[in-house]
Amino acid sequence: MATEERHCPDDYLVEYARKLKAIGHPIRLRLLCLIAREVDPCVSDLWRCLDQPQPVISQHLAILKANGLVAAEVQKTKRVYTISDPFIKDLVKRIMKEKA
């Protein structure tokens, strides 16, 4: 096997490092688990579940959103969150499975 085939390309690693850095805070991991578990979770649902002030949750959601890991959709009067990145979605499922 050629040396190049055994190593991940730098741009590939940089992308995954960025994603892992974005989820590398316990509150953000909890948010992702809640988003994956709940039906149509909005900010108020998330901050109540995590017992954190709304601005704190909004800041963490903004980081996840800025990194393309979650998406928000307006449904009537609330903004609902989903995990938009397949790698992160799979990782969160694995985390939740380990917990069960």
C-alpha cells in the first residue's frame, strides 16, 4: 500500500477536526443529544431541559449552526433545530446508544 493511501489527506482531517472542535463542549453535546431525541425542539425546550439560561443555549446553538452541524427552521412562532451534518448525526446516535 502506498504511503499516501495509508494517511488521511490534510483537508479531510482539517474538516473533521473543525467539526469535533465545534462539538467539544459538554453543553453542545447535550444539545445535540436533545435535538436528536426530541420532536421539533426549539430554544425554549432546550434551555429548560438543560437548566441553562436562554442566552447560553443560544450562543452554543450559534456555534453549532455556524459550523454547519445544525439547521434551524421556522415553524409558526418557533425556530426548530435539527442535526444537519450526517457525520455528527451518526456520532450522536452512537453516543446515545452507548449511554442506553
